Amino acid sequence: MSAYRDRPVLVTGGAGFIGSHLVEELVRLGARVTVVDSWATGHRDNLAGVIDRVDVCTLDLRHDDIRPLLTERGVEVIFHLAGNAFVPTSVENPRWDFETNALSTFNLLEAVREASPRVRLVYSSTAAVYGEGVRMPIREDDPAVPIAPYGISKLAGERYTAAYAKLHGLHTVVVRLFSVYGPRQRKQVVYDLIRKVHENANELFIHGDGSQVRDFNHVSNVVAAMLFVSERARFEGEVYNVAGEDAVSIAELARIICERMGAAPRFVYSGDVRPGEAQRWTADISRLKALDYRPRLGLADGVADTVSWFRREIEGAGSKDAAAG
């Protein structure tokens, strides 16, 4: 029997990319799911497959009080995924990024402390907290020196999460996610490359020089890891890296995508590096593996799955446009 059957679970940012996949899996496991979203970046369409089996609440953690929801629903587990997850946006609007990530996390922790201190809280963070990283692969106890507002705001949320565990006895754990991709992600490098190849099969423009390395991880692996941690972690504010152990250069990623899409464009590189982005991120997930977790879906199959979703999206958009015409 599922550990989540009939358990009241709350997912902040549940209409977002990762959040919606997590919500679907929780529903499949029999949980009673409440989705909280401000709709700043979330989409109701992401929940289309389960919308009649979840409770959806519009709430902005920057200023709305979530305490009544926690007590009314008897929430036992919170997956906190709400927030900004895009480096360029944080560079352009650091105040909004701070409020959306750090302030919202602080407000949620205060609500849990005051209303539901027995709740288990899984905080979704990012590899961006490591900055450039002092060594590869990166371990959880390596220095966290973020180089963009996004990494700083997420690290602040981590620190508050750990402090509330130590000072107030809250049950918290942190997962640091490395380069997540998959269906419903409509930005970031994997999606951008797929879209560009679709639009122009002769020439592919790539930011940087193609040598940047990322540890890509399909969203299904991330969901599995988060659920795994939620069942097996100590919940003492500890941190787990979550990655797919599929580190490749952007140039190699582009080659895999082109192969899957049956295209052979000429690669054109910008040669520059976007502000706030590290050159290389690879993860050591030994701590997560110690809980007996293993990634399920590799890069080749994950890219194939994402390309298939993209094509369905394009076909669906074409059908809508034809109907409208």
C-alpha cells in the first residue's frame, strides 16, 4: 500500500512545471492533494489530467496567510516548490526574486511553526546555490557561494529551513535540484534547443561556446527523488543533491536533441556567457543513493520523451489555431 494513500498533502507551486508532475504522482498514490499557486508562472492546463481530483487554492505566499489552510486540511506533508526558478529573471528583477523565493519561504515556515509544527516540509532548492563550485562533482557540504540573485534567494530559504528545524523543532529537509527538464517546461536549455531545431532545421544558435556542462535530470526522476526523500529523510534540515548523473556539454546535448528530431543543423555559438550562470555543474548524489534511490530515466530516453511532448504541443496548438480560423 502507498505511504501516501489518504494522506493530506499540500504542494506549493503545484501548477508549475515540476509541481504539476509531483501532484499527478501524489494523486496516483492516493494522496489527498491541495495545490497552492499564485499563477505567476503556474498554468491550470498543467493540472488538466487531475484537476477533478485535487483542491486548488489561489494564494501568494509573499503576503497571503496560509495558516487556515494548513489547519483546515490537516496537512501532514508540504512540498514547497513555489517560487522563481529562472536566473535571468532574478538578474533583471532581484527584488521580485527575493520576495518570491526567500520571503515566501520565511512566511511559510512561520505559518507551519504557528499552526502545524508537526508537518513534514520538503523544500525545493537549486544547484545555483553552489555558484561556480569549488570541485566537481559537487557535494552537499561544499561551500555555497551563489553568483546570481536566484541562488542567493534560494540559499536564504535553505538557511531559514535549517534554522527552523534546529531552533523550533520543525521537520524540514532540502533537495537541491540540478538542471531539471521534461514535458511542460517551456523555457530553459532543453526546451529552447528543441524549439529552435523545430523552427529552423538548418541552423541552431547556441548561447556560449557549447562547452558548458550540466547534470541533466528528467522531471520524473526528480519527482521520484522528492517522494523518496519525503519518506526516508531524517527531517532535521539536512540537504540532498538531486541529479540524474547524466552530465554532458551543451554541444553534446544539442547533438542528442538533433538526432532525436531527425535534423542536422549547423551549430552557431554566441561565445558569451549569460550573467549569473556557472560554466560547469555536476553533482555527487551519494547521500541520496544512501537512501537506496537511483535515477530511473536516462538522458537519451528523457530527451525522447520531451521531444514527443513538444511535438504533441505543436500539433495541439495547430489544431486550436485551425479551429479558431
